[in-house]
Amino acid sequence: MRGWLAALLVAMLGAGPNGPAAAEDYPARPVTMIVPFPAGGATDTLARFLGERLNVVLKQPIVIENVGGAAGSLGVGRAVRAAPDGYTLSIGTSTTHMLTGGLYALPFDLLHDLEPVILIGSEPLLIVGRKDLPADDLKQLIAWLKANPDKASVGIAGVGATGHLAGIALQKATGTTFQFVPYRGNGPAMQDLVAGQIDAMIEPASNFKALVGAGSIKTYAVTSKARSPSWSNIPSADEAGLSGYSASLWYGLWVPKGTPKDIAAKLNAAMVEILASPQVTQRFAELGIQVSPLAQQSPEALRAYQKDEADRWWPIIRASGVKVE
């Protein structure tokens, strides 16, 4: 009898304010979404846009918390340490939630210390060059690089950034060598590209929208496996003659490890509903992001995709000898 009463007491306490939340009662207060970058960037813009829609679906405010630094690792670490109660969300990219695992000795495990919620979407990288570069298509660009080993300069948004690693993969795929020029972000690098101070860049396509529209740079290929709906006039690398070469910047949503599965499932269902909205599809297209296919919107699909990407990119990072200070 005493055992039964003790069990009942534990159950009552667990259902109370200090115990684990049940999905039917969740959320009962504002939810924090940690963005692992300063305010104003692409991920922050996406987070605020999605947060407004989550607010409507979940009927609670979504509070954006920007925690930048160490290529996003500080913000991800903050989410890893948060209470696993569904009130802290971790939004991020392939850089913050996958690539940094191969670049840094992190005090947490990216593949195990967060629970996946949903793969939000992705955007390809764009291979571009200065306007007067003596190559008019990707085959000519590769030929020019081979004819000028170690002379070409490729701007990157930082050592170990997505574009840097995509450039290393391009060298491996084509047998070319060129110099990487690191910048503090894409903005300064793009200014030098337009000014002809560097020869090329390989960065997320949305960065170049204004420059492409103005005809200020040359475009060679998108790094998606097929043409991107947002860049339908630019061939994929496969089409342009570089078979099998692909890279993307992708976005996902996670919660701390140990978050109740029913709460993670409720968050996933809310995000699936949001991503199906025509308004969201339109806004994503404006941002250059393609919504992930419905078949890839489960937590299990994000977990598998994240692991597959790590299995692909971490060996490239380690073989390259990239050192991040």
C-alpha cells in the first residue's frame, strides 16, 4: 500500500510545474530559440521568420536568443546545456551542427547531445568569379586553374567555413591547386571579388543575389545535384561537366538531449505544418532556400542526414589539415 501511495505521489509531482511537461500541456510559457550567430545574419533572419509562425501554431511567444562565437559552437553549447523540457530550441546550419565537429575539439557531441526535430531546408553554393576572369563556363574555369597552379585566389568567409571546405573538395575533384584568402565574413570578400582583388568564391548562393542581378560577377555553377529553383538559369556542377560534385548549406532544428519524445514530436508536427505553407515556400524562395522534401522532415531523417554529412565532410577536413585558431 505504501509503495502504491509513493508511486502515486511521484506521478502527481511529475505532472506538476516542476516535473516533465506533457505534450498536451506544452508549451505553457514562452519558448527560447537559440541562434548561434549574431543578429542580422541569414540564420537569424530565418529564425525570426519561423519563430513568428511557431508563435501562431504553438500559441506561445518564441524568444530569439543570439549566442555567436567560435563558428556557432558557443550557441550550440548553450543549447546542449539547457534543460531538456522543450523550452529551448537550437536552430542552426550544416556549419554549426555538423562541420564544427570535424574542426574543433568540442566539449559535446554534435551527433548525440542534441535531439533532432526537423531538417528545414537547404541552399546550394555558387561558384563565381571576377567579371574579367578568362573563363566563361565551369570547364574553362577548371582548365584555367590547371594552367595556373597555385596562382588563383579564392576568397572564403573564414578558415573552416562552408566555402573553404567546398573549395578543398573542388581541388580534390579537379586536381587543381589555388590559394585561399580568408576574410571576416562574405561581405568583405565579395567587395574584393567585384574589385578584382581575388579571382573566385564558392559560398552560399543567396550571398550573391544582388551581384548576379547587377552583372558584377561571373557565375559558373550551383553546387546542388540538380538546378536550384531559385537559380534556374545557372547549371548544376553535374550539368557543367563536374560529375558528382555537390555541397550545400542546410538548416535544421534540434532540442537538448533528453527532451520528451512527445514534445519533440509536437514541435516536428508544428514545423511540418509551417513548411507546407505557400507563404513560407515563397519566402524561402526569396531567401534562396529550398524547403526539405516531406520525406526528409522527420527527426529520424535529420539524424541520418546529419550523420551522413559528417561521414562525408569530417574526413575531408582532417585530410586537409585545416587548423582553426
